[in-house]
Amino acid sequence: MNLAEKIHEISLEHCQNGGLILGQCLSALGRVNGTVPEHPNVIELPMTDVAGSGFACGMALAGRKPIFVMRFQDFSILNGSSLINYAAKLKELHGIGCPVFIRAIASEGLGPVHSSVLHSVFCHFPGFRVVAPTTPSEYQFIWDQFLEDDIPYFVSEHRDTYKNLDKGVYPYYNNPDIIILPISACVNEAIKASHVLEEDSVQASVIPISILKPFKIPFGIWEAITNCGLVLIVDPSYEYCSIGTTIAYTLMKNGAYAEVLSCTDNTKLLKEPFKNEYPKFDAIYRKALSMVRGKDIGVRGRTSP
């Protein structure tokens, strides 16, 4: 079962148990990459983005724990008002949960208003849990947590990960030259980069980050990062004010040296020289290699920024 099939399975079971799925054009164009089932509890919303999230919040308050599908993450800006100012604040201010499972789907190469990755924006606001699962098991784990929770989840999906399987073991070394922490679709590219780096006698461990907020590093992984001291975070969102930068700050504050590779501060257009894509394996390879080669001037393992 790949990631898209897992999402379909979870969604169908949720509908069969009385849950709802809401969004625009859910039954058109392949049913959102095959992730949306055919069921009476799948509700097509009108093409009014500002209102759609309000419907989802109302269903959440009614106890239906809706899955709210945004076919493109760029639409989260229009839908953001009800989610940011209502769903995310309701628990803290009034003790009432508003659990909406926000499927915010990113794409690549679909033009300036359909290609952004905006999970960093929602990390900024209190009240959200922000996640970026890239495998079926990660998605199932996050869904199970959502069912037990009563706050909105911003689930950053990327169409480039929908064919992902549970790979089981990522490239990992006991004493790596560098640790790569990829987010979302960058996971696949980081794995490719690790294999290319190995050909240059550089050992790069790949540790995906799927829980963006609250960001926590398990002890075993933190120990590996501390021992290595050199970390590259690869984030498909834009470079300024990104969750990648926040993670880098956290690591630097605790003794590691970290850098971030992400989209540049430019609109994501379709063709060169204006094309702005998330970091692919060749860019990750070059960045990691340059960081490792800088270790002879004291970069690797230094204990302060």
C-alpha cells in the first residue's frame, strides 16, 4: 500500500464511521490523486474558499471530526481566517476543541498560485499541530493521534510522495559525516543524495522530520545529531521565516551546526530561468558535500553559531 492508498483507506473508514470529508472538486480529476473515496459523506463545497473552512469548523464543533481537503496549499491563505482565528484559538480561549484534519496538498510545477508549500506559515500560529507525513505508517500514526485529540491538524501533503511505500530503513551510519533532516517531498531527494554522496566517500544519514510542530527530536536521534555535529535541514517551503530555520536554530542552540536548504525567495514559476523548485537530490548533494568539506576549518562539530 502506498501513501495515496493509505489516505484513501483512512478516509473511507472515517466516512463509514460517520465522519465527513469536505472540499472543492473532490470527485473531479481523479478524486484528488485517488485519495478521496466515493461515499455519501464526501461533501462538495462551493468555489468560495473563504467560506469552506467555516463549514469545516462548524462540522468539527458538531463532533464530526471533518477531513477538510485543500487541493492546493496556496488555498490555505484564503481559508486561513476561520482556521487561524477560530479553530486554533477555541481550545485555549474557551476550552472547546475544534478538531479539523486539514489536508493541505502541495504540488510542483503547476504555476505561481498552485505550487507553494506553506506549512511554515501555520507553524507560526498557536493552536495547530503541523505535520508532514511521507509514508503510510507515518500518516496512520498521525491520524490515530488526531482521533484522540481535539485541536486542528495542518497536514502538509505533497503529491510527489503519494507513491511512497514504507521503506523501513533510511540511509543511516553509526558515525556519519553529516546528518540530513528532510521534510515532506525532500525525503525522497535526500535519500537519492545520500547514495550519491556515498560514492564520494561521504556518509550521510537521512532522518525524516514528519512532526513539525511541536518540534521534538527523540533522544536517540538527538544523540546521533550531537555526536555528528553537522546537520543539513532540507525544507520545501520558502527560505524566509521557515520551519527549517526554526529547527536549525534549535539545533544550533544545543551544540550542533546546522544549515537550511529550501526554495528561494521567488515565486514558483514553470520555466527557467524563473523556475523555483524544492531542493532536488543534486542540490542536496552539492550542499552537503560543501558542508562536509568545510569541516577542516572548524565547521563540523563546533559548539556555537
